[in-house]
Amino acid sequence: MFSTAMSFSTTAAVVGGTARSDAIRPADLRFCGLRREAFGLRLLRSSPQAAAAKRMVLAAEATGNGAAGSGGFDYDLVIIGAGVGGHGAALHAVEKGLKTAIIEGDVVGGTCVNRGCVPSKALLAVSGRMRELQDEHHMKSLGLQVSSSGYDRQSVADHANNLASKIRSNLTNSMKSLGVDILTGFGTVVGKQKVRYGKVGFPDNEITARNIIIATGSVPFVPKGIEIDGKTVFTSDHALKLESVPDWIAIVGSGYIGLEFSDVYTALGSEVTFVEALDQLMPGFDPEIAKLAQRILINPRKIDYHTGVFASKITPAKDGKPVLIELIDAKTKEHKETLEVDAALIATGRAPFTKGLGLENINVVTQRGFIPVDERMQVTDADGNVVPNLYCIGDANGKLMLAHAASAQGISVVEQISGKDNVLNHLSIPAACFTHPEISMVGLTEPQAREQADQEGFEISVVKTSFKANTKALAENEGDGIAKMIYRPDTGEILGVHILGLHAADLIHEASNAIALGTRVQDIKLVVHAHPTLSEVLDELFKAAKVNTAVSHSVIEPVAA
């Protein structure tokens, strides 16, 4: 999910010491997600004394106007990795006056822009249009007649590739316009505040930085026993190229990636078989939402599934033979059956890309490949001590593997090194699955909330609203879906919100912002929503909540920043 958006304006600025009339002022940039402080829960609060001390240290380390690195360093900030997280941190650093460089060993934009959320949204846009055109009943109900529908595979693939190229160019130009130095090569931490970078076959360069951020992202995770050939057995990296549309494809894993690709492939005519290791599909979603999603997104389509099984071995198609998938019971490990399909997409998650970073030079040991960090994204060494001036954001630290989470973490880190303490509340970061209809969520699922309530001794309440009661959804003839909120009736604190329905990915942000800012249900239910809009689904959700009458109208106390 691409999480950094920009609005450009023509204005005078100084870039690299030279006045440019076509440059972009840092203040003109607008970021999606948490732009300024992102507040945490009360449980994350540090003491006022500790926060004040932290601010004094950070202020003492903060640098000047960014014209040159301070304290004898080449740069105030060096970022290893130019994905969405690194890009967001770089732009915010320039706004703060820090001389900044970003090292990219592949292409600007990282996984999200080049092999992830951006091209996948292009494919999903196509699948959404195809579903509308193929749904004769839906079209007739709107008074429309469509004689036939079809697509050109190469043109669809070109649409995804062109979008990725355009966004990649936008990101590169935005950093260059602001004076961020883009250094090409693979970055390695060689010591305290020292980074070496270079390309194979060329001499390495060594630079110093007051602060370093590692933002190297992740790669597709491929379990043992699975042979990837990139043609008939492949990961999402290959699938986004859409080099073929197989008649029958198995998708190993039913999380975000698997669900979205099932939406694409079935819309383009493929039959899909899910292979899921856990006992139910969509295990990461709220169970009630997952159950309804299965009824809407799985059961009516050409999709079958096997749950509670591992794909112990997958052999690519060759010599006229199909792809072979050997399934074993997830608990007993006994062989269950062998599937023969035309292709297999491996959607079993992602693994951090952290090898070769020189972490051994600073006594840092990864945990399952992830770089250990504290709540401020500061890297910790093998002894549990903070490594001064070294941070890690995004997929490489494993806290929340979403592009916009990486960007928010990067912005939080820049706030800290600029002298303002900041702790990001990850429970306020939304997530979305761009199926048709969409699924979105923020905060805790109902089982997670009940577990926390049992441990801490408070009650929770759950309210729901239906898209079938929303005028705008009915006008679109898209009434399938619900919104669900878990909250504390004693305080009005919002613990989690989950939405399945039309434009759910856009609707979730009102809830995520409420959680981030500590807004209580009794306050947000008084906010006015335009009629008729889909936003009224959330309006009705908030109004349905019952909070104890003794609770006053105020915000939940946020983390001191």
C-alpha cells in the first residue's frame, strides 16, 4: 500500500545552495498517513521526566539548516533503502533542515512501487471493471446493457508497469527537487555513524552521518520444498508482470496478497484453489469479517480451498506435465493429496531483506531476520543496548509490514533526531485489502480486544452497521458489507474498527485518526457527515455505541511527545 502522496507547487526555494523557481517547498508536501505526531496508548507512556530528558538530548544533537552536515559529518542523515519508508523519511528530514542522502541498490520506490502495492492496484482496477461488466444482473438493475466484455492481457500488464514507472519517477524527482542526494549502490554499516556503498565492479565509497536509518524492506518468503521457476510457480513479484492468465491457479496463502490476486485472476477467467496452513481462510482478519468475506469474495466465485494443510513440495510444470503440489496435514504431517494445476502463486508472506548490512560490525544480531528495535525505532544490539544514532524502519524491523507504516516510522524517527521525542502508536495504523468489495481494519480484532479486556479487567462492547442501510451504497447497488467497532463502554475508547464493503479502504481513516488522536466515541458521534455518502456507515456506527453517561466528553490522554 503506497502511503506517501505529494502535492506540488511552483515556488522559490534553495536547493543545494542555488535558488530554483521550480523547486518544491518542504511545507508544500502533504503525506498520507500520520503527518505530525502519532500518539500512543496510555500503556506506552513514558514518564514526563524521561520524555523531557530525551528531548534535551535530541535537541542537543539536532542540526542546523542542512546546507552541510554538522559536527564534521558528511550528512546529518543517511538512509539505506529508497522505498516508501526511506522516501517519506528523506522528505521530512529536508523539511527539518537536515542534509540528507538516500542509498538505493535497486530502484527508487522499493517493493511497494515496483513489485507490490502500486502495480497490484492497477491490476485490481482492471478486475473491478471486469466484474462490473460481467455482472449482468447488476448492470440490468441500473438500467444498463452490456453486450460483451473482454480484455487484452498485454495491455493490462502494460497499465500496471506504466503506473509503477510513473510513481517511481515522481518519487525520484521529488527527492532530487528538494536536494536529497540519491546514492546508487548497496549500503553497509561499517562502524559507528559510518556507511559504505557501491556497485559490483566499482570502487566503494565511504561516508559519515550523524544519524543512519536502515529501510531495506523485504522480499517474498518462499517455504522450503517449493521450486520457483518464475513462469508456472512464482511469487507476487512475477505475478504482477501478468505474463499469463492460467486456466487453473493454486494460491498458497490466503492473506492480503493471496486474496487480492484471487480477485484479479477470477475476474480474468481463472479458476483458483487456495492452500492455507491454518484451519480457516483469512486468518489475520477479524473472524466475523473473514466469515462474511468468504461468503462474498470466495463462495460465489470459481474458488475452492484446502485448509489445515501445508504445501510440502511444489514442482513447476515441464515436459508437458502440470504443476504438482503435494499437500500434507498441518498437524500430523501425513500426506493428504497431490494437486495438479496450471500454475501456483506463492503468497506466504514476506521476509526481511537485512543480509549484508554489516550489522555484525556494530554487534547487532537479527531475530528471524528482523532487526531488533525499541519503541522509537532505535536499533538494539545483542546485549539489549540501544545503538546510538542508528534506526531501522519498515519491513526490516517487522513491527508492521505495511508501506505507510514504514513511512510513518520514518517520519517519527526524523522528529526524534530533530529534537522532538515521538512514539508512534502502531494500533492507530490502518490496513486494507483491495478486493471487490474492499476490506479494511485498524486496531484490535474482537478476540484480541476480549483477551486484553480479560487481562486488564475492563468490559468491551461491539456495535455493527450494514451497508444495506446506506443510501449511497444502495444507489450504487452495492449493499453487501458491514462495519464493526469494538470499544470500551466505560471510557468510550475505540479499540478497533473493521469494514467490509464499497470503498472500505477509504472509509477506515476516520476511525484510524480517531484512535491516533485519542478521540472518544461520545465525541466523534457528534461530528456531521454529508448525506448521502458512504461515510454515514461510520456515522451510524459511532452513533450506535452506548457509553456510560457518567463519562465526560474529552480525548484519551495521548503519549507525551
